[in-house]
Amino acid sequence: MVVRRRKKSRKLRGRTRTMGWGRIGQHRKSGSRGGFGLAGFHKHKWTWVVKYAPNWFGKHGFTQPPAIVAEIRGINVGRLDEIARELLAKGKAVKEDGKIVINVEELGYNKVLGGGKVTLPLKVITPAITESARRKIEEAGGEVVVKGSSVGSE
């Protein structure tokens, strides 16, 4: 049997009527509990709070107002490459100088991201673009036009 070194058992010591707590009601009723629930956390249970729940009270951090944060709705260049011919067929993109011109804002996005491969020469008009996306488009013989916007680019 393993010896318990961490914490002594406080209950059922000796299997007597009082279990080692004396004759007159010690550890018997709710008075030893110190209140219901979280009672006493600012008073007689404060040392417990300091030791086991130091961040229980007070405010922590802040929440930035949603109006300040610009929502980034991104699309990968690989996805643009996949849907470029569909957009031409639907009339949402045009062909100029052998390049497929895609305005990303008209599709509901505000940033072009660098995931995927580019095989077609694309001319992408966008408010923001990552460096890897720009590099992939230009390596495939395309070009990038960045319009002024509040969304930052890398």
C-alpha cells in the first residue's frame, strides 16, 4: 500500500462517533463551511483566493470596439486562378492584353492571400495583397493594382 505523504485524511479517523473531532459538534454542521458557494472570498476566505485563484477578481485585458477593427475577407490566389475562367464566362471579369482582369472587391473580398498556384496571367485589382501573392501573380506574367483602403497589406 502506498504511503500518503501529501495530505492527511481528515475524515473517518478511527470509526468512532465523533471521528476525532471531540464531543460537542465540531465539524458537524454548516458553520464550519464558512458560507454557501463563493461567500467570503473578499473576507475570511481571502487567503484561499490569493493562493488558488489570484486572477479571480478585477478586470483583465480589454475588448477592442468592432468599429476599429477592419474585417479582412481574404481569397487565395490559387482560388482566383481556379475561378478565373468561370468569372470570364459570367462577365464578372474581362480580358485585356491577354490578361484576365479580376476586381476582387466586386467579388466581396478585400485582400488577396498567397495560398495556391497561379498558372494564368491575371491582373488583380485589390485593396490589399500579401507579398507572396504579389510574387506568384507577377511570376505567372500577371500584374497587381493596389487601390487605397483601410485594410493593411503585409
